[in-house]
Amino acid sequence: MDVGIYNENGLKPAPIDIDIDIDIDIDID
């Protein structure tokens, strides 16, 4: 599922989607 998301280096997958989701939730709160 996370095969199109890569870190700036382009080597490891960056599962930042979850981090961003949590960040947005806290921000909205």
C-alpha cells in the first residue's frame, strides 16, 4: 500500500501518513 511513498533519500518507505493524521488530529483539538 505504501509503495509510492519514499523518504527524501528515496530508499526507505516513509509511513508519514499516520504521523500526519495524528498531528492533524492533535492540531485540530
